[in-house]
Amino acid sequence: MVSQDEKQPAPARKISVFGREFNMPRSRRARIVIGVGLIVLGIFGFLPVLGFWMVPLGLLVLSYEFATVRRWRRRFAVWWERRRRPGR
């Protein structure tokens, strides 16, 4: 029998963008590399294929790893919801 104390693989992290969910790699290092890569390549948004849309996506990926970026994301989400509410 398998004891419950044995390590189970960590559940896959999911990122939600515009209502769609995407699985992120299980490796923390891979998620950091992807996030930083998106931000760095997003700086070259004036070039074809690359775009400025990559910067916020990279920050979103990094927000799952770093508390500072997570706070920025949360503050933006709260600000956005307050802005969308009519009559307030």
C-alpha cells in the first residue's frame, strides 16, 4: 500500500487569461525563464511577431512566483474592478 506521507507531484499551476486557462510548467525555474523571456522580448514590441502584449503576460507569469509582482497584479485587478463599476 502507498502511504499518504509520500510526496505527490505538485498540481499543475494554471494561468487564466481572458477566461481561458493555460497550464504552466511544473518547474519553478521554467516559469521564471518564460516570464522573464516574455518581458524581455516584449520590449521589442515594435518588431513583427513580437509585441507589447508580451510584457503584461510575462508579469502575469512571474506573479505566481514573486510576492512583489503578485501585489502589483492584485492592486491592478482591484483598481480595474473599481473602475468598471458604474455609479461609484
